[in-house]
Amino acid sequence: MAGHDLLALHALVKADVLEAFGKPLGVGKEADVYDALTPGGRRVAVKFHRLGRISFKQTRRLRGYVSEGVWADWYIRSRSAAKREFKALKLAFSAGVSVPEPLARNRHVVVMDIIEGTELANVSALPEPGDTLVEILSNIRKAYVSAGIIHADLSEFNIIIRPDASILIIDWPQFVYKDHPNARQLLERDIRTVLKFFKRKFDLRAELSQALDFVMGLADTLPEFT
């Protein structure tokens, strides 16, 4: 694992993408994110995809070794996730969706604009919860209508509330195109998850059908909040 990390970092340094590596910004089940600097001094986030890390560790703990098949599976899945996320970020960013700007990818590593803020799940209060919900739905709409993609794993854990209270949507490796056979089901699940969170946390209610019509571009008016 460390060897592949070093190979990716070496390639990114040689390509003049990275110059300095900093502290961890977040460590999760499927990715590690670190602070870094470009040669021009720009702060960026470096994301190492770690798909299969849990099963990888279990295999090593139970068997005392890691087979070539397990290692290859981890690397192939992680590299594929990085490739998919980089593609999704490029499509979303070009369409004006509030996502980190994608800068480079090598192997299982994605370099993007810095991610600053707090997960929505960990925010105790918002200046205007209704405005935040509108911003989230409007960005889901841009992704669907303008970029032609669906996050497909959206929740309060991958919506970042930045210091100025605006949002940033992260973690896109599971995205699908809107012509995917399960596109409507996945889009509906994303929206339902967001609405349930705002109802539970901020007592803000909206009709799922109205929100879905707005996001899909079938209605120009936002759902009414109660």
C-alpha cells in the first residue's frame, strides 16, 4: 500500500502538481485525505482511495499474510474509484456544481482544491437551514441537468459546510450517468436522504415529489418548505 502511495506521489511531484505534503484532513473507511501545496503555493487536498481496506486488513489479520489476489483487488478497485471520482469532479465542476476543482490524478490518488469546512452531519446550527437546503438541491439539479450525473451516495457526511456557510459536495466515486438504468431510483435516494436529515435536524419539511421534479428540471419552482 505504502509503495503505491509513494509511486503516485513521486509522479505527481515530477509533473509539478505537488511540492509539499501536510497534515491529514480526514481518514475514513475508503479514503485518506491530506493537506498539500503545489509548486506555486496553492493549498490542495490529496485523496488516497482505499477501497477494500477493511477486508484487506481482515485478511491480513486472520491469515497472517496477504495473497496476491487480495492485494491486486485492493489496488484495482482503488485506482478505479480514483479514476471515476476524477471524471465526476471534472464534469460537475465544468457545469458549475459546487465541488472541489479537480487538478490531477495518478493511480489511486486524486489531487483537488482544498476542502475546508465541517461535514453537515456535525454542524449544530446553520444561519438559514432553508437556504442551505435550497443550495444543496440546486447543486444536485446542476449535476443532473447540466452535467448529466448523479452522486448516488449523497448524505450529510459528504456535504461540507464551508466557513462562509456555502456548501461543497464531495466523494463522487459512486456517481452514475443520468441514463443509467437505476438513475431515478438513485437520484430519489439521494434527495430523500437529504430531506430526511433536514427534517430530523432542523425540523424542515419538503415533499419528495416536488424536490425530485425540481432537481430533474421538470419544474422551475423549488419545493415549499414547512
